[in-house]
Amino acid sequence: MSQRLIRLVATLVALFGVLVTVATPSSAAASGPPAAGTASGSPELPAPTGRYLVGARTLHLTDTSRPDPWKPGTAFRELMTTVWYPALFPSGRATPFMSAQLSTAAFGTAELGTVRTHSTTDAVALPGRRPLVVLSPGFGMSRASLTGLAEDLASRGYVVAALDHTYEAVVEFPGGRLEPCLNCTGQGGPEVVRSRVKDIRFLLDRLTSPSSGLPVDCSRIAVVGHAIGGTSAVEVLGEDARVDAAATMDGTFFTPPPAQPVTRPVLLLGAQWPTAGGTPAANWVDRWSALAGWKRWLSVPTAGHMSFSDAHWLYEHIDLTGTIPPVLAPALFGTVGGERATAITRSYVGSFLDLQLRGVPSPLLDRPSPAHPEVSFVSP
């Protein structure tokens, strides 16, 4: 295993040992991935549930207003983003999940380069302005880890932009240039959140500009993230008036609650929250009291920290034991299956966005659902 991968595993252990209660292995996710070579053909991400075709576009952005916080001497910040959107018709060029080169550098195997998606590159966008959703991945994770959620939201009529936070994961730039994860020795902290807030706000500047060429409705914007990406999303909500709502998927808050309570809508969707003893986690309780608007705290105790990203589904279809040892699987993926975890995430995040950006109510957000018995409502 490379030194980069060793650092990533150390980060996983440090982070998830604090956040997650280890479950008893009782599912395919907990028992480990399939043996290499057992899958029939290339794995395909779960199909989107919406009615629209999906197009995808990759953007290379440069923020010249600030130096890079993680690479001393770099006078500007470079970022990579993928934007998914409803398409009029497919382009005929399948959008890759990631390149074999990036897969090898980040995971020690080229297999993630074989994963098939449900979007086509540079497809013609369906006419009409659409609500914008920005996605921020977990610490050490690529923006590709939120592809399944992004494609589903785009198929439901959203423009969705997932952002790589450079030097917080291995990032591939045009021409095959790889930038390493320079900041993967810890589990994140306030300085990471503050940097991500700047990244997200810069991305909003670019996506809402008339010159973006994207069918974005600038009056309807949400930010959603996994892990520290989710806590950064909530942080952005308190700082940027353009953002109407935010959701965190199993993210610890590293910054103190704001002096003024946040009055816009927030969804907290987490695994192993509350704790195994039934006591709501103090970290979320502290933030809960600072949320003065519409809010929900939803717990999925059978899930793991990675269940809200594509990492859970990928672990069941590709041998990733070189990066994620089986001993960590129960904590990272819980006992719920990857397909089911994907469905839960899509259902609740999608319902939240439909309510907050489109005014479409959903009983999923009002009461426990027999169709989703894994999900419970927490009232600290």
C-alpha cells in the first residue's frame, strides 16, 4: 500500500472510530466485498429515479482572489467540478465515474475507472431554469463519491454541481495532471470547513454568473454534503444569503454554533445518531439548538458513515480492501446494504430539496415511513 493510502486509512480510523458505533456484521456490506473477478461485466451505479435524461459537464475553475490554503507558495486556488443537469437528448459519450489513473492513485486499483454511470458528457440541456444544488464530498473523498446522488437529483430536474476540494483528496486536472492529498493526515477541523466555505461560495459565483451557460435558477439554491462536506454546507447557509437550504449527511460540526441562529431550513441525516445508548450525540445537539428555522434530525442506525456516499455501493461491487480493510467495514457501512443505503439517501435528500426549493411537501419529512423503517426521527 502506498504512503498516500496508508495516510487515508489512518484518517478513516481516526475519524470513524469517534463518529460511529461498530455494528455486528450481518450483511453483505459488513462481510466484505466480492472477490476480484466475480462480477459479471462492469459495475453500473444504481439507476436514477427521475424522468429526465442526464447530461454532465466538467469544469476547471481558478480562483485568483486567494492563495491556496494547503500548498504554500501557490498564489491561486484551482478547483474541479462536475455539473449534472436534465438533458434534452444524450450526447452519445458516456460520462466516466472517474479515470483509471485517478482510481489507481486514490484507491490503489484501476477498477473504479470501469464503473458505469447514467449520464452523457456535454449533452444538450433541457430548456428552462432549474434549482441549483451544490454537493461537497467527505474529507479525503473525491467528488465522484456523490455521483449516484447527483445523477438522481438531475434526473428529477435539478442542476447539481459536485466540487473537489483540492489537496483534501487526490484530484485529477485536465491533461491527466494529478494533485495529491496534502491535507490527509488528520480528520479535518475548523480550518478545513472555512476553506470549503470559500470554495463553495466561489463556485456559486461562477455557476450563477450569466456567462456560466448553465440553466440555473439563482433564486433557488441548496448546498448538501457528506461528512465534513455536510457541516461545511450548513456553515455556508449561515454566511451566504443566496443559499436557501442545507443538508449534512453524517457530518461532525468542527466550528462553534453561530452567534445568530440560522433561520433557513436544515436537514441532519446521520448514521448511528443518536448513540447506541439512546442519547442524542452532543455535537449535533449543540448545533440543533442554533437552528431556528425548519429542521429535521433523521437517524439511520443500521447505516455507516460511508453509507451516504457511493463508497458503500462501490465496496460491495469492487475489491477495495487495499484501501478499506474489512475490519473497518462494519463501522463504515453498518448492516444496511449499499443499494438500500443509496435509496434512503436519495429519498430523504430529494424530498428535502423538493420541499425547500420547489414547495412540494412530502410525508417522509413529517413522520416515520413504513416504506423506510430504517429511518427514525430524533427530537433532542
